[in-house]
Amino acid sequence: MADGPRRDAGLLKAAFAFIAAVFFVIVLRELRAIFIPFCFALFLYFLLNGVVHRLLGWRVPKPLVLAGVLAAIFVCLYLSGLLLFTGTASFIHQFPAYSERVTQLLKSTLANLKLPLIDVKHYIAGIDWDNIFNPAQITALVSGTMGNFTSFIGNLLLVLLLLMFMLGEKVPMVTRIARTLSPHRAEELLDMVTTIEARIQHYLFIKTLMSAATAALAALILIVGRVDFLIFSALLVFLLNYIPTFGSLLSTLFPALITFLKYGFSPRFILVSVALMAMQFAMGNVLEPQVMGKSMNLSPIIILLSLIFWGWLWGVVGMFLAVPITAAIQIVFASVPSLKPVAAAMCGE
């Protein structure tokens, strides 16, 4: 007799949980201008909190520590953004020369096909290649994709402001919350936050080292291949390497495309493309898993689904944040008894 009401109560809880999850996703999507800088600041906090505490332990004044850390973060992110936007502007400026090369290559390729259908030949002859590869359209597309540098600086300052308040707190928020809980619950909360911090620190540190090494090797390949936009291509490799699976593939497309536009389908293009792909495969599938170990402990399918979900929710920025956010969610689920099966399903082993 009691099974019916208990089952109904379970279904009601599941329905409320689903509605709450949908509402939460809508809030995250609509207020992404707030949540994205907050998430960046939070992960920087996890990454730098240990460094700040170590410096404070060496009797370095806290204002000096905060000023130094924030200045270092600002310089690194500002220079990265500046190089990225400058490289984009340079590509836009030089695109007309590349568009002429693309037109010549396509016309030559289509002419060599020797299609037997007369109608197809007339159609190909009537294509307005100059309009298809209109530099103005490409400029608008790239500029719209990259956004505005002023907006980037504004978001960067917002991230640093949030980070300053997080690092400058006399008593961390988690500690204040733990004081209101029972000793057992407080210990669980602090252990959970410590685990999240340790995993994100390890992931970001190793990922940054591996991305820098991958970018350096890519730059060496491009130097040997005499490919244009060397610094811009290396920076793209470094940044896109933070996106699992898709990032390593996307990072090779731009330098390979530039090589093709400059040298055509030549042995140089083949060697540069093969070298870039082999390097990315070796770094991403052989070396990085050994160095990274099982720190994130996420299933590959969960990583793929998280990339799709956070990419849909927050665009490219969401793909950068997908793995750390998903790892933090898995740790939180593991600490809730009713959600432990979900956390187990998210694990990589």
C-alpha cells in the first residue's frame, strides 16, 4: 500500500529536479555575461590560491601579493589578447592576396577535372569567384567572430576585479559557510572544496605546460616550413589546446590553410600538415595522458558531451571551461549520497 505514495513522491521529486535544472540552464545562458567572468575568476582563484598563501607564509605583505598576482595575470591575458586581435587584423589586411591565390587554385582544379557535362562547365564558367571571396565579407565574418578588443579588456578587468575580492577575503566564503554546519558536514564541505581546488590546479598547470610545449613545437615546424603568421598560429595552438579533442584538430587547420594558400598542393604543404597532425597526436594522445594521469577522472564520453553542452551554452568560452566545470560537478555529485551513482557514471574508470 505504501509503495504507490512513495513512488509518486519519487516521481514528483524527479519532476521538480528536472524543472529546476532547466531553469538553472536558462539562467546560465541568459546571464552568461556575468557567469563567464565569474567562472574564469573562480578557476584563477583555485589556481593561484595556493601561491598566495605560500607568499603570505613568507611574510610578504598581502597588498603587495595581490597587486603582483593581479598584475601578472593582467599582463599575460592582455598580451595574449593583443597578439590574437593583431594577428586577426593582419590576416584581414593580407587576405586579398590570399583570395587571389584561392581563386587561381579553384579555377585550375576545376579546369583539370574535365567534367563531361556541358551544363556543369557553363555553370562553373559563370561563377563569380570575386564575389564569393569578397574581402569585405571575410572581414565582417572574422571581425564578428573575434569580437571587439575593447570588450575583451572590459571582461578582463571584470575577471580581475572578481579575483581580487576572492583572494582578498580575510576568511574564505567556504569557511564561513562551514562554521554554520555540523562538524561532520563542515568537514565534508571543506574536503569537497579542497578536492576541487587540487584537481583544477593540477589540470590547469599540466594543461598550460603541455599547451606551451605544443605551441613551441608547432612554431618550430612552421619556421622550417616558412609559413606566414607564425606567432598568431602558435598562439592559436596554445589556446585551442585547452579544448579537448576538437581543439587540437582546429589548431592545425589555420597554419595548414595558410601553407596551402601560399604554396598550393605541394610537398611543403603535405609535410607541414603531416608534421602538425603527428605532433598533435603524439602530444595529445601519448604524452599528455601520461603526464596528466587520472587527475580529472572523467569518462571520454562525458568530456565529449560536456564540450557539446557548454559550447552550446556559452560558445567557445564554454568549451574552454567545460572540463574543469564538469570535474567540479562530478566531485559535488560524489559528495551527495543520492547522486553518487551519477558521479560513478561520470568517472573514467
